Amino acid sequence: MKTFAASFVLLSAVLPSIILGEVVFTSPVAGNSFKYTAGETGIAVTVRWKDDEEDPVVPTNGLFTLDLCTGSNDQIFPLTTLGAPGMAFSTANGVLAVTIPPGIAGDGPYYFFRITWETTDGTVINWSDRFGLEGMLGVFSPAMITANQAAGSDKPDAVHPQKAVPVPDPNGDQFAVPYGEQTGDIRYAPMQPRPGSTITAKNMKRLNPTSAYTVFTTKGGPPKVATTVTEARTYAQTTVVNEAAPAPMPDEAMARFLNRWKD
């Protein structure tokens, strides 16, 4: 039971990440570079993104904020908000033309976008690949230079709200509902009862119906269940520790006799 409990905790911690939706930037991509030309108001960049088709989907009527950042994955420096804070996804429709002020920082392939958006569970943050800006009129601070030099090619990990894990009903009512009749992304499975000391059943039958399944012939949609909570142990532990004293070591004569047969 201890092994199962440890495995369940690990599984619960890992599974939700499988079905978390993302905003995926399609432009700019890694290796792109944009140059400032004297006399212009800034560097014109067209930002494009799409939904990764996982839950939660990017809301068509939700709000987002787009920021320009620099630094490493561990130390991120937001430089400026591009466009207006709290813009609507429905208005942008996956594309936003922005103008980057040339005096905001220095030259180099150290820039990336941060998009912050809202779901029913909380705030999600996604990042673009790093891209370069040339002809910039500003400079990086010493802290930014250090972070940029430590930055790799990978973009920062997405940030998702931590969904609260529902507390099972102490009366166990949710475990009595057949699995196939349950809804939501958390499902409940009853604990297998402990076998008795004698066999009394005459006609065997399942305690619970089998779970339905679908055979996919093409790519299926995102999973609908994040995790399954199994009912706690429903029987008392009756085993005891053997308290008998260990047998004494053999005496010297017996030890010599046993040593003759070691090889």
C-alpha cells in the first residue's frame, strides 16, 4: 500500500501537465532578427500565435497582455508592454502588429515575448522563442548582460495556475458512483475489499461494471480526465511484529564444524 500511495502522489503531480493548453507563437521564431532604421518610430514586428488545441483552449473572448522581455529563463526582465494591457483575443485574432522602441535596450539575440492570459482556473503565461534586435539605441543593464550571457536556446517554461485537488467526501459517496457515470476531470475509484479467510460465494460477479473505452482510428482529442482518486484502505491492519528473540550464535565447536562446509 505504501508503494501505491507514493506512485499515486507522483502520478497526480505529473498528469495535469498533459492537458494544459498553451499559446504557441508562430512568429517570430528562433533566429529571426529585426533592425531599427534611423528616422522611424521603432522596429515594426508582427507577432503571430495559435492555440495548441489542448485544454483549456485559448478563449475567443478572453483578455491578454503582451510584453517584451530579455534575460535568461531563471532571471527574466520585462522591458515594456506592447499594445494595451488587457487586449481581447477576439480582436487580435492571433496576430498583433507592434512597434518596439529602439531606446529600450541594446543589440543582440536576447529578446522574447511574454503573453499573459486568463482561464477560468487562473493566469497562464506563455513565451516566444528568442529573436534578435539590431540598431538599438539603448544599452542592457549589468544584470541583464549577465542573464543574457547565461541564457540558453530554450524558452522559459509555461506558467499555469495550480488547480486545487478536491478533498474526497469522508463518507465516500463519490466512490459509490459507477466510474462510467462520473463527470469532470477528477474521477473516483473504489478500493478493492480485502478477501476473507474462507470462500463463501457461490455465484461470482463483478463488484463494479467495467469502464467504457473508445478505440481511436484517427488522432483523438485531448484527454478529459486529469487523474483518478482511489478510495483509502477500507480494512484494518491486523498483522503484528514477531517479537520472538533471535536464535543465539553457534558455540565455538559448532562454528568450526560449519566453517568446514563453507566451500
